[in-house]
Amino acid sequence: MPLYHKLGKFPQKRHTQFEKPTGGLYYEQLFGTEGFHGHSSLLYHVHRPTQVKEILKSYSVEPKIAIGKNIKSLLLKGFELKPENDFLDSRKAMLINKDCIIGLAAPRQSLRSYFYKNADADEMIFIHKGKGKLRTMMGNISFEYGDYLIIPRGMIYQIDFETSENRLFYVESFAPFYTPKRYKNESGQHLEHSPFCERDFILPTELETHDEKGDFLIKIKKEGMMHEFVYATHPFDVVGWDGYNFPYGFSIHNFEPITGRVHQPPPVHQTFETSTFVVCSFVPRLYDYHPKSIPAPYNHSNIDSDEVLYYVDGDFMSRNNIEQGHITLHPKGIPHGPAPGAMERSIGHTETHELAVMVDTFRPLMVTEEAMGLDDGQYYKSWVE
């Protein structure tokens, strides 16, 4: 996160004694990424954050692969994914490689009976349907339709939903999420040409501090396994923290589109990046305004990236028969472009109201068995006239 943020109370000088009002010391924890090189924060706990009472069980949650080496364009009907009560049970991996897991979730209920930590990956959760609050050891973030939630690896969290119909699109990344370098100056401030700025980020508030001992179940995901730990103290016992590594939100509705006289390439929609893939936001915008412009995208070859598009809302002008919650995969190795008739249909239009999230990965994606259960089976033929 390219912002310094702080919540609660902490000592003026790091790595020094921080006394409790009732006597004794608070326990400092460095919460960082990429070793001691990446973004980090310093947290101050009421109790030692290291107290594990028991490990109950460990079990595999590794996705089952249906297609390991894929070159077929796919359309997945995401809203056909059946809702489940439990948050983790509802999460289904669709597309994966060594760098990320792309999936869907449709949880009916809040995550309250246990806490969750992803020890391997940063998580990006896009809220398609639903409203509620992300509760973390570093504070809470309210969310609603159109919000991205960025949750650093190692973050202990729960989710409260105010709604029973919730649809989520998520990406687990084994490299940290950042905002694109070209949007920022040397010190990390977003520049004037950036499609968003610091005031658009939704920062954690409402720091919960629980001074409780007992049995607290935490499910920890690591290397395709889920491990059930019992902690001796409540994981939300932080009295204060400061730094650069923390969860945050960003609304897709606050992404300001970059337009031009002729069609602009996909990087103008870029919102986040990692060292292994990028995330783009397609939002309502004016079309190209050259008198001979063709608003529909030109055909282009997927040679270096697999392209995943998650369709959120509106009429996606370059495709035919696309509905909310659909996912298209355009794999590297073959060109793709507008559906038949889309190019001609776009001429003369002045604006679009589409809303979509795109993930372009630099390594090929494998297709899971869960994804094949949502596949329409015919999408790769959709360019035939």
C-alpha cells in the first residue's frame, strides 16, 4: 500500500518498551512482506501473538485440475455456482497457475465461527453482490457492490455480511498487490495522470481490541492445505499499529477512465499489478471521438498472457450474449477480438456503461473441475460467422 496509515496507540519510538496502563508490556509484532524489504507495519498486542494451544487437523483444499495445458477459449456461467453457507466452503477455484488462484464465491452467511488466515497469498476480493464489513486484526472496512478488498497475506480476518445473496470474484496472489508504478512518483505518491488517487482508498477503521483468553479457532491456508489451529487468545487484540502493510478497499466506481480519439489499449484500465499478473477495471466511459473511430477493440494476439474477464454489469459491447457473473478465458497462443457484428455495431456510439474486471496472467492458466461444471462448452466457436 503506497500510504502510511495508523490506528490506535503505540510508542513514539519503535522497538521500545510500551507499557500497559495496568502494568506489564504490550507485545510488538512486525507484520511485513517480501522478507524485510517490502511494505510492513508494526502492531502492538495485548497478548503474545504466538500462543498456539493445539493443532486440530490438516486437510487438502488443493483444486482438482481438469485441463492442465489449455488453449481453448472458455465461457463460465459464474452465477450458476451454487451458494453455500460457509465462507471458505463457498470459495471455488476456477483458474490457477503457479502465481495465482482465480475463483468465485457465493457465501450466504457471515464468517463468525472461526477466523481465517491465508499464509501464502495476498487476496483481492471483488464484491459483485452483497454488503457488509471486513473485520481484521488491524481494523474494519465496510464494503458494498463494486468494492475491491485487498487483504495482505498473513492477515487474520472475518467477514460480516448484511445480505444473504453475496457474489464474490477473488484472486489469491503469491506476489504482493501494488498500484501500477507508472501512476506514481519516486516516493510513491499517485501522479496527476493516475485514474485514481490516495483519497479514493478505503482505509481500515474501528480497531477492535479484545482482551480475551480461551479457545479461538483459526483456519490457516498454506501450500494447498487448510490447518485448523486453536489460539489461546483472541486474535483481534491489537491496541495500535502504524505502517504501510494493511488491508484496504477501493471502489471500481472511483476509477476514472482514460479515453482518447482512437481506441486505447487495455493498460489504460489497469488498477493493480503484481510481478506475475495485472488487474484492470472496465468502467462506464465515453467512447473514442475520432470521426472515423471504431469503439470496439481491435483483434489482438494473446501471445504473452492469458486474459480473464469477469463481467459485472452493463452491456459489454465487444461480446455477444454476455450476462452478469460470466467469466471468459482467452488463452495465450491464439488471437481474439470482438464477436461477429460487434465492431460494426459499435460505430457511431458515444459511450458505454459496461462494468468488468480483467486479470491478465503472464503464465498460462489451468482449468479446474469446478470451472468445467460452469463451462458453456461452445464459447470457442463464438467468432465463427
